[in-house]
Amino acid sequence: MTNAVKAAFHDPRFAPVVPEELDNLALEISVLTAPKRLGAMSPADLRNSIEAGTHGVTLECGSRRAVYLPQVWSHFEGSRDPHVAFLTSLSRKAGDRTGRLWTDANTRFETFEATTFGETELAGDGG
């Protein structure tokens, strides 16, 4: 719940949600698996260790940290190299203007999977 509130009201990349938008929002809950830490590896090996559409990724380097859920991959499907686009965007989300934090040898990664439930499934509507 804390992350949902942060995303809705305190994400510096977006304007906070306002009451007029509530009717147009769709709620979704993601139940995450335990994270799996990836060992040190080259950028190419990192790309090969992350499965597009299946893995969510946590990036951490010093005080910088960012997380993308597996469903974020859909935003990069049309990219020439979805892995590079995903990891570059994740680096930028962590506050790295260059988008290259994912190539830094000091950056650590974890992957996880998610089971997602939308409002219709939660309401028992069956969707």
C-alpha cells in the first residue's frame, strides 16, 4: 500500500493524482515472488539473464534505486533492443541522467516475477 501511495502522490516524474482522475483509474495488485540477486556480470550477460515480459528488475547503485514490474516491458516492445531500452529507462528512473547506470560494475540487480490481479478479478467478476 505504501508504494501505491508514493506512486500516486509523490513520484517526481508525474503530477500527483487528483480527485477528478479517480473514476478513470484502474487498480491492479502485483504479488511478487522472492527476489533473485544476479551476480556480477557483463552488460551482455545481464541482458541475457533477464527475460522480457517475465522478470521485474530492481537496480541499486549506492543511494540510487529503482524497480520496474514485469508489465513495464510492454512499453518497450517496439524498441530496436527492448532490453537496452528497459534497462536504460530503469537507470533514468533511479536518477541517472545518462541512462547508463545499468552498465556500471557497481550496480546490483535483482529479478522477480509477479502475479497481477486487476479490479475485475478482485471483484470476482472473472473479467
